[in-house]
Amino acid sequence: MDKYEEFKKNVYKLIKLDLSSYKEKQMKRRITSLVTRNNYKDFDDYFLALKKDEKLFNQFLNYLTINVSEFYRNENQWDILEKNILPDLVKNNKKLKIWSSACSTGEEPYSLVMLMTRFYKLEDITVYATDIDVEIMEKAKIGIYNEKSIKSLPKEFVIKYFEKLGSNYKIKDEIKDRVKFSRINLLEDKFLTNCHLVTCRNVMIYFTGQAKDIMYHKFRESLTNDGVFFVGSTEQIIKPNEYKLKPIKTFFYTRA
């Protein structure tokens, strides 16, 4: 058997992480660089060392994903979402269509799934997560995060939906299974439609005013009549009426 195939099987037995679910060439290349960098002769030797050396094990987990965001980023806004925004949406809709439009490494869509468990059964929750970067979404699907990234997450969610892996945390499949990842270029592609909640947070700051104008109009069209558009803490829309939007809370907008 190919040594990398054996390595994948061993990793799965050890931490229930299925490396076969991710792009073979990219994943093999990343792990091969770790083997070489740490001066092991092959995957067999490297795996034996992983089982014995906690520092090496944590390096392996950290290398699989890069944390550029965090769960419940700006947690006071998540509190508003839970207490002021979602109750009305839930009251008026049997099931919500939720879109995390620039999902990066997955913290936001996974946060949304966990939050929605306070309103719906897990099997009735779906969050659509999109990003322009396919590779970063592969890291999101792995679902391994460091302690810093979960510091704002309610402790009940950490206890219930994560497994401890060394100094890291792996999100459970029951949450990952509720997120549907796909690629969307916000500048060029069609947006999702009939969404009850759309998040686009800490992304618009990177675009020109002209690009923002186009996207705000498209986000408005992606909402249901009672749908809500949730933006980042540095991205308050100055003249929402220009896009036929109206504020309902700071950083939350609906169709005018």
C-alpha cells in the first residue's frame, strides 16, 4: 500500500479526521512539506512521531488550517442577532435560508449553525457558505481551530460541539454537515436568492465604493421581503436608502 494512503488511514484511526475528503494533491503536498521540514524519512516515521510528540502533533493540526477569523466575532452583535433579529424571522418562517457570503475558514457559518440550534432542530438547519477562495474553504471543511478562535463562543457550544485535539479544537461532523460550501465571486457571480439572513462581514472594507454599490444592490435582491442583511463592525452602510435598504439595528438591514 502507498505510504500516504496508510498515513491517511492511521490519522483517521487516531483522530477521526478523514484526509481523503480533501483535495489529494494539495493535502499530500502540505503534509509532505511537514515530513521533510521535520527531517523524517517517510510518512510512517512521521506518523509514529506524531503519536509520541505533542508539539509535533499540534504543529500538524495547525498546519492543516490557518485561522484568520474567530467564532462569534464581535460577540455583542451576535447577541443582538439572537435576541432581536432571529425571533421575528423564526416566528414568520418555518425554515430559514441563511447565507454566509464570505465564509473564509468557516468560523462564521459554523457559528450560525450553532446559534440556530437555539431555534430549530439540528437536522432542520442549513447554512450556505461561499467564498472566492476554494483552498480556504477546504480548510473550513477540515474544521480544526485554535483556542484563540473560540474564545468568544458560548461555552455550551464549545462543550457540546467540539472535540479537543491537543491544544486545538475540532468541530463535530454534526455541525459541519449542516453547512453547504460553494464558490462565489461577489464581484462577478450571481448571488443566492430568497435568503432570510445574509451575512457579509469584514469584507466590504476591501472593495472600492463602486464595487460596494453594485454588491449592496445585489445583496438587497438576495433577501426575502423580511430578510436581514448583517454587516461587519466597520461596515455600517452610510446611505442605506440608496440601495433600498433600511436599518433595523446597527449593522442589520432589511429591504425598504
